[in-house]
Amino acid sequence: MAKQLQGIAASPGLAIARAVVLDAEAYVPVRGSVEQPEREVARFRDAIRQAQAEIERIRAVAEEKLGAEKAAIFEGHLLILEDPDLIETVEERIREEAVNAEYALYEASQTFIEALSQLEDESLRERAADVRDVSGRVINALRGVQGGDLSQLAEECVIVAPDLTPSDTAQLNLDVVRGFVTEIGSRTSHSAIMARSLDIPAIVGAGAGVRDIASGSVVVLDAVEGVLLVDPSPEELALYQDKKAQYDRRKAELRQWAGRASVSADGHRVEIAANIGKLEDVQKALDNGAEAIGLFRTEFLYMGRSDLPTEEEQFQSYKYVLEKMAGKPVVIRTLDIGGDKELPYMDLPKESNPFLGQRALRLCLERPDVFRTQLRALLRASRYGNLKIMFPMIAVLEELQEAKKILAEEKRQLIASGVEVADSIEVGMMIEIPSAAVSADLFAKEADFFSIGTNDLIQYTMAADRMNETVSYLYQPYHPSILRLIRHVIDAARAEGKWVGVCGEMAGDLTAIPLLLGLGLHEFSMSAGSILPARELIGSLSFGDWQSLSKQALSLRGHREVQSFVQEQLQRRVSV
Ligand code: PEP
Ligand code: MG
């Protein structure tokens, strides 16, 4: 029997492959004794060679992407690996004390780091960080642990990690990475969201057991049930191979829904759109029959690089998406950085509550240079398709007004300088902060549309950090408090003749969909992989029935009651 771990199925699918373990935490080796010191020395030299090759590779990539000056840091890393003082100290220690190489290297480099840290000269003091980095790389090589350059993975694998940042996720080489599992995280953490747009199976929040998985062991990732099997028996392997084949067949069956409209059984039409984060996601969205892009999370254009994208780079990206969608609506959200989405090169101050801090539009209003560059790129791209601009994280009316004012200024200036800008661009906002939801009637007079960000709306309504798995039980999309806020937002928009979408994860949730349909939602925006099951489900629902059923659901007592109510109703209607 395999060892099993249970986590949160963050992005559905099954994968069977060898594990590649990523080590994100500082690792302190334990002292161990070796019987054959000479062998240990040879192992140490091998690890050095491996680290050298890794650094060479990274140096070449850095030179291409960042220029020779920035790549020079890796020359320094290579020199450390050739430093006779360090190497001889380690080898002597292995020979004289018969200790393991990890420990000998760790101890020797600590001595170097301490000595360097005491020096007056700042540039020499900085070398301490380089020694730490390099010795960590060699220790990883000794332990058979992947060092962290995710774009370099060359063989089919499942990534195993304490956590993956959104920029780690953005770098995954999808030709070989079959899925990932992390120790922490929740369904709405951004790496989970990215896994869904990349359409790769992922389990998050699988707990401390993840630390015991060794690189190279075979794992079965069942991201439908949220189960991970480590070293499966031949019987288990056969069982899961069958399950995977069945899953793939069902996926193929769903393809018939790709070219169809999204219409309920009684003829009520809605729109199913896709959420994207990277340019590659647009093709996935189209392949899955997206009628629009309901959310382009532009912050991913800013990640995985060492400086802000220029206006021209952004313009090219937006133009690409608009042209590719060929006239279909494309909602592009302005930069939503902060929370779990960091940009190290912006050097933002550390905050104790980043999700409640200077995130998204708050930051953009503080950094008009960054904001205006993005707005100009969007305005210039507007003539290539059906662009709608959306502002995130609005709490009070003045923020919307200020953002719109800056947008109007940029538009005027561009037109004055002879640049062509589309005549009418809808300008909308996310509803993801309870204050905005409660006063949606006020916002509806000034925004052209709303898109409800349920991931944040739930976290802020429940006061439960979306990254913290110990409070993940409070992620309750069907709780009447959330449904009532959504109803209020939809009604307020309707009263002003505006449209409303949901672009949080709730839009693709098969239990939430009947309720959202019944409440009169116009647009459902979700990860590409959720579109076809959602369209199939909507095709089987009666809008008329769910208008009254959703009213009943809103008067139930809690999340569980609503969930069972919806599931019973769905079952009853299938069996009639
Ligand atoms: C949301 O909060 O629901 C949303 C769609 O935005 P993000 O997940 O990027 O915060
Ligand atoms: Mg949000």
C-alpha cells in the first residue's frame, strides 16, 4: 500500500510521474558519520560539478534576459565553487572527522559567512549572501533536491514543494511538469488559480507529510479527489491508470459543448468567459469555447522578470489578446499586485497584513508612473478589439473616480498627440470588498459593469485569509451572507441597466452555478478547464425554477444547508 496524503484538489486532473522535490526553506544538515570518507569526498566533488553546471545554465539565461552586467553575479558564484580555502576545508573535515559532506560544507560555509559578515567593506559583506546561495545549491545537489530553476526541468515529473509562489508557477515548464502538490495553500491561492488556467492537476494544502517525499519516488496525483499516493503498489498503479483514462475520456466527451452558446434549458442566455493570466492562456480559453475573456490578471505580465514591463511590451501583449479574441469582449484588469502576488523588484515595504494593505489600485494610485504606463498601453491597444478596462480592489467611490479621472487624462493626451483610441471603452470595477458590495447601488451609477471577485469578497466578508489553510473552512461561497451580497450587487446593477459577472472561483463551481444563474448573473468567468462542464450544466437547468430556488436558498441558515439544498434539487431534477 502506498503512503497517502490528503489535500485540497485545486485544479482537477490526474497525473502519474516521478516526484521532483523543491526545497524552499533553509535546510540545516544533521551531522552524520560516513564509513568511507574518500567516497564522500568524491560525492562532494560530483555535487560541485553539478552545481557548476546549474550556475552556468542560469548565467547564460540571465545574460540573455537581463544583460551581461546582471549575469556577472553568477561569475562570482562560480568563483566561490573554485575557492581552494572552502573546498580544502570541507574535504579535510570529511577525511579527518569522517562526517557527511552536507554537514562539512554547511559548517565550513557558516564560518566563511560569519567572517565575511563582520567585514567593514560592504561589497565583501554582500559576498556572504553569495556563499550562502552557492553552498545551499551544492547541499541541494548532495541531497538530490531540485534547486529552484523551474524552467530547466527536463523530465516528466510532479513538483512537490512546501509552497509555490505565483511566479514559480508561471515558470513551470509545461512540456514536462504533469502537476504539483504543495504543503500549504488553498483553493483560491494564486498558484492554485494559475494551475487551473494552465490546466494542470494540482493539490495544495497537503500538509507536513509532503516533506517526507523523496525526489525520484513515483507519485499518483489524484487532483479530482485531492489524494496523493507515494510509491503506489502495482495494483494501485493499475487502478489509477484506469481512473486517469476514464477522466480523459470524460474530458473528450465534454468537447461537444465547445462551439455552443451558453443557454439554459428554458432558453435563458448567459455568457461564459475565461480568466487568463498569461498570453498562452488565450488559446486554451478559445479551445474550451470561451465567449469572452472575463478577467485578464495583468499582474502576471509583471512577474518572473527583473523590472517593470514597458508601455510598448504591455501594448503588444494587450493587442495580442484583443486580436486573438477577434471582437469578443476582453476585460483587462489593471495591476493587482500585493497580497500573495509579490514583485521583488518594486521593493515595496513589508506589511504585516499584505491582503489588507497597499494592494492593487491602492498601490497604483500611489504610483501614478506605473499606473499611467499601463493605462496608456491599454488605450493604445483598444482599437484592436473589444476592450473593457476594470479596476480591482475598490473600497470607496473616490478610488473609482480617481482611477477614471487618470484614465480620461491619459486618453485625452493620447488623442491630442494623434494616437487612435477606441471610441467607447467600458470601464468597470471588481466588487471584492464588502463596502463596495453593500453600496453597489452607488457604484452602479459610475461604473459600466461589475465583476464580482468572490475569492476576495469571501475572504474579506469572513475575515479569513485566503492563504491560510487553518481557516479555509470559512471559505464558504454558498453562505447566505455571500449570496445576499451577490444578489444585492446584481439587483443594484440591473436597476442602472449595467451588467454583472463573477470572475472569482465561484463562477466555475458546479454547486454555485445554479444559484448564480437564478440570481440573474449575466457573465460567468472562470478558468478554461471549467468552461465546458459549466456550459453542460447550464444547458440542463431551468432558469425559471432556479429564480425561485435561489430565493429559498438565501433564507437557509448556513453554507452546508445551501449546499445540500442545491445538490438535492439538482438530483431531483435529473431523476424526474
Ligand atoms: C477575486 O478576488 O475573486 C479575483 C478574481 O481576483 P484575484 O483572485 O486575482 O484576487
Ligand atoms: Mg481579488
